[in-house]
Amino acid sequence: AQSVTQLGSHVSVSEGALVLLRCNYSSSVPPYLFWYVQYPNQGLQLLLKYTSAATLVKGINGFEAEFKKSETSFHLTKPSAHMSDAAEYFCAVYNNAGNMLTFGGGTRLMVKP
Amino acid sequence: DAGVTQSPTHLIKTRGQQVTLRCSPKSGHDTVSWYQQALGQGPQFIFQYYEEEERQRGNFPDRFSGHQFPNYSSELNVNALLLGDSALYLCASSHRDVYLRSYEQYFGPGTRLTVT
């Protein structure tokens, strides 16, 4: 079964600094991978997705992620953090056996002024 | 285009009671999945409905049941509520591709259920 692991439950960066949120996956088949963002008291918003096309995926709000098969990673990055990026971020993998998404535990991003 | 909508926004129930949560999918979507998100955790898959039938189910007891209507909207029912059922319940809608996969899922704002 497919799974994802997010390293670091909390990440703190200064405004304007690089954002790097880590996600590693486990899958016996080529994975479909996703990043979602959750603002306080809200649902999940799809940031970007990897579905076996280009390995560098660009999403909304200036975020991007690179699929690295050799490292089984799908890390999320943004060159310059903004205060409005403070939120919880979830990495997810499509589980084709269950036709469902399996989520990581989430990473809370804090942005300091 | 309205996205996924859920009602109610918040709900407070007592142990042993029953609750019904509702979801309307995004226009053009035919599949509804339900997830439970406990505080501080990632969402956990409960079940998925397609063509008015439960197609997939996660590791949840049969106190959790659901329904899908001909207009693709869905309900989640939880019987005999336990304190541990307190969580954010998320509905996600999707459209099955030619291989019947529903990997691109769009989430609603959720219903916050508190069991006292």
C-alpha cells in the first residue's frame, strides 16, 4: 500500500526566506502525489499535483514541488515566504487499491515577520 | 462555479446520539469521499460513494454509514457517538476518469463535530 511521511511537524521561517517542506513516499507503483494546504478552521485546498508528467510541478501561490524517484521524495518549496503562507500543509498519495488519498501527518508552517 | 459545500459547519452532540452530515459535490463531479480529521492529524479515509453505492471503505466501524443521492450529493451518518468521534469531517468530490480512478479530489470546508 502507498504511504507518505512528512518530516517535521513544525517548520518556522522568516518572511522572505525559502520554504522547504519535506515529504517522502512509499509506493510499489508509480505514485500520484499531492500537496494540500489547510488554513485555520478551513478545509483542504489543492496546491499542486504530480501525475507522472513533468517532475517539477508548479502550483498556486508560488509553490512548486519536485518528484525525485531515486530519493522517493516530493518536497514542497517556495522561494520567498509570505505571512499569508502560515498554515498546515499535507502531502498525500493516491492509493489505487482503495481509490482514495492517504495523507501524511502534516507540517505546520509558521512565518516570522 | 460553486465548490464543494458541507453542512452544518459546527455540531455539538452527546455520547450515544446519532448525527447526519451533508455534502454537495463540485459541479461535474460524480464521486464523493468522506474523511475524518482528528485534531493535529492528517485526514483518514472513511468511505467513498459512486453511483449511489459505497465503493470503498477505510478502517472505520459500521457505526459510520452513508448515502449518495441521484444528484450526487451525499450524507454521512454516525450512530452511537463516542467521545473519540470528535473531529473535523471532510467531504471530497471528484470525477472518475476512464480507468475509474478518483485521484484529483476537491475538499469542502468540513463539519466540526464535538461529542460531549
